[in-house]
Amino acid sequence: MTDDRFEILRRSIIEAPVIMKGEYPYFIHPLSDGVPIQSAELLAAARDLINENVNWDEIDVILGLEAMGIPLAAALCLLSGKPLVIGRKRQYGLPGETAVDQSTGYSKGAIYLNDIKEGDRVFVVDDVVSTGGTLLPVLKAIDSIGAIVGDCWIVFEKGEGMNYVRSHGDWPLNSLVRIEMDGNKVVLLE
């Protein structure tokens, strides 16, 4: 029997428009870009599929990554009752702030982590991993703080980025839907 929530996610990504950012094929999806319009049904499907696979008793704080990890992280915060912090692209200079250099397939910059402390069991959530250029430095930064990556969920695992991250550590890494790009088309992987 097929889970309708997976079908909602799978159908939505297959129908996603694709644009090129230089040589980089970039799909546009409500969960990864906020456009086209995001239905409550789509967000709930991703939230619920992740939620039922997390042992919330082993999590102290949710870390959502800016920008599009925020809606899903907020939905999971409300459902789980766990506190939420956002990895921001803006520096605040607060005590204990950790700067994380990151590089995606189409941009470079920094993400700033606040309110993650030594011993915290952190749940990391984001929309897409393509190259691993954001996720890997974030996971390493959590380790360097002395916190623990308790779990990590990504909605769309695109290409080899998650395998790249897996090859650099022993974190619990999970995704809902695996895809690859074939020119200007999104292809589902099993």
C-alpha cells in the first residue's frame, strides 16, 4: 500500500519547473523556494513523514536552516513542542555565535548558529541537499560546539550531496525523496 503523503511529495517534485543558474539546474518547488504557492497539504505531508520517524525524547533543540528549512522547522516545533533555532545568513554577534562557511551549487556565504550549546542534542532539518556544501559545514560546526546531531532530515536529496556528507562523518542522515536532474527534468530515484 502506498502512503498518500509520499505520493503528494513525489508528484509535486516531478511537476516542479526547472531553471538554469549558469550550469546548475535548479528546480523551483514550494518546499524549497516558497513558490509556486505552498499548500497546507504539502507542508503537512513533509512534516508528518518526518515527525513519525524522529525520537523526540532524544532531541533538545530543532535547527532549521535559512531560508526554506524555516517553514518545516516551525511546523515540527509546534508538533513536537521542542524549541527552535534558525541557522541564519545574518550575523548578530551574540555570545557563543558560530560562523559556518557554506558553498552551494550556485552561491557562497556564511550561516550563523546561535543558542546551540555543548551537550545539546540537535535535530537538523532543511529542504534540499544537492552538493552538501551547506549541510556538511553545519554538521561539523555542531560537532565543534560539543553538541550532538541527534537526527537530521532533508525533504529532497538531490544528486550525490548526501553521499558526500555521509563520507565525511557518522551523522544520522535521512531524506524523504531522492531525485536527480536530467537536463531540465526532475527524475525520482528509488
